[in-house]
Amino acid sequence: MSDNLSPLAPAQSPILPDIAGVTCRIARARYKDWDRCDLTFVELAAGTAVAGVLTNSKCPSPEVEYCREALKGGKARGLVVNAGNANAFTGARGKEAVQMILSLASDHLDCAENEIFVSSTGVIGVPLPKDKAEAGLKAAFTAEPCNWEEAAATIMTTDTFPKMATTSAIVGSQTVHLNGIIKGSGMIAPDMATMLGYIFTDATVDAGLLQQMLSAATGKSFNCITVDSDTSTSDTVLAFATGQSTTAALTCFDDDGADAFQAALSDLCMQLAHLVVRDGEGASKFIEIAVTGAESDDSAKRIALSIANSPLVKTAIAGEDANWGRVVMAVGKAGEPADRDRLAIGFGGVTVAREGLVVPDYDEAPVAAHLKGSEIDITVDIGLGSGKAKVWTCDLTHGYIDINADYRS
């Protein structure tokens, strides 16, 4: 864990229950010059269903390309994740390293290679050292099982705290549990999922249904966050359903408990997505942007992301300046239908501008007080229709520059 803990970090980590059919182990592969575990190996019960969402980057890592194909099988027995090296833009050497990991893990678990899933995160452009990968993975095979917090800490890069969440759902008459761990702090503007995230449940869910549910949850959570407008080469979220509970199998949305499971999965994804924003590199403020009155929900989302990704808006919030003119600018550049004379903009529940003008007798004092806090709300009413959306971001401080100016060192 970083010595410079994000000021937006939770006061304490949640306690995650065990998930039947999931065993996590960690090891030191030493992909970077650090004295910490940087390789996570997760063993999954036979018959585990898997679903995933992966980066739309046109320059993905070989791990992403492999997972995209392996997901078609719908089954998983193991997961291998390393931190410190993204293994992206590494050509044949990167693919060879992935193949070696697949061979070792599938032999160890006596399963098909397409039941092993792999992810890497860290520096781009450096081939994953096969000798370190092999030594680290073999050490993980024989390591003692670890807890969820240790697994979450092992996949971190510039993160300042381990990110994890838990929830549950009633399926039939019984409770199923869902746990999630995620890493991500910078290079965050997903258009699929986000960073590296892994969800585990003991529920029995058909792989096809799990995919539909995860995709739906992603659209309202991971795809609605941004730290710096940059989409990673390695973004991956995978969901694993071990089927170790005694509940009836979920095969379609009409099944008893399917709606409850979808709600729980969506809640878990939202918790994880918010944790990523709260640990945004250099962040000091968590910002919710709510857009209403757009011509469609999609239009509202594009406008909200335009605001969230604006360096001028983000630096204004860092400086605790209610500069609503910058919000107007971001609305205008979104390329979506808008009318400046119908716009209404608010901070912290206080409307500061309406119909293209500052509100008469506007009192800045309550807005200034709101902006001094760490939880910031920005509202924008486009005034054209019923479309709405919410996205989440953080402010932009000098800390972001400090982290990324020497990322490889």
C-alpha cells in the first residue's frame, strides 16, 4: 500500500466473506524493483462460469486478445494477474509469455488452456520476463491461501489502497455472495469496463446470462467513470460464478432471483467503480456530474463525460472555484444538441446559472462552502428533453503530474 494514501480512501476496508470455490494465492515475481507481492493466482472450482468486458483499445495487450477468445468457452478454472508490467506492445515475446503462463497454469490445474484467464498491468512496451513469470507462478502454486485484501493489494500499481467490495442477493430462498477486487488509479476512461477488476460469486449462473448481466452493470458503472480521459491497453473486468451455492441455476432473466442478482451485481460494480475514482492519481475531490434534460440518455452521458474530462473543469474544482463558465464550455464542445439559453447549472444543490445567465441575487457563499468539501456535486439541465445520465470523476491536481512524470522509475 502506498505511503501517500488518497484523502478520498474509505476509513476502513470492508470485510469480505469467503466465496466457495475460490482460492487466492499470491507471490513475488519481482516484475519491478519492489519488495512486495506482484502476482495473484486464483483457483476456481470446476464448472465455474465466466463473463467479461474488455478494452476497446485498438492497441490491446496479448492478454486482452487471449481473454476475448477464451471467454467464448464460458468456463474458468484459474486466473493469473501480475502487476508492474502491462506486457502490452511487446510483439511475439509478449504472446510467448502469455502462452507459457497458460501452459503452466493449465497443467497445474489439469484443465484446458482456455479455462485459464490472464491479465497484466503496469509499464507498457516491456515484454513480460518469462523467467520471472515462471518462478512467480510456481511460487504461487505452493503458497498458502491469502485473504481478499492481500489479493487486492497484489494487483495494485499506482493505487494507494486495496480496492474491494462485497454484496449479496437472495436467489430462491437462499443467500448468494458476491465479492469484487479491482485496481486502477490512472489511465482511467473506460469504454468497455475499466482497469483490472474481478468479481466472484458462489451463485450458479449460466455464462450467457452472466455476460448479459455484467455488460448491463458495466454500462452504468465502469463506463461512467473517468480520471484522465485515457483508456488503457489492458482494461479487463471478469466475473466468475462458481456454482457452489445450493441455489437453483439462473439461466434467464425470468428465473426467480435473477432480478435480485442483477441488482446486487450492479451495486457491486458501482462500489468498485467509485473506489477507482476515489483513488484517482493525485485526487482530492470526488465529483458526481448529473446531466438531465438532454435529447437522449446517450446524449446526456456524452455531455457528462465532456464535463468530467475537461482539464479546466477539473482544475477549477481542485481550486474550489465555482467557475460555471467552464461547465458551459464543456457542454458546448460535447457535440451534442444544446441551447445555451436553456441551460441550468448548479453546484451542491444551488443553481448558479439559468437560461444563459447567472441567477439573480446569486449567493456564492454556500457554493464556496460546498467546494471546500471532498464530495462535489455538479448538475446540468440541458432543457431539451428527458435524457439523463450520471458520471463520476475526480479533480486534477499537481499530484497527477508528479505521479506520471516518473511512472517508469
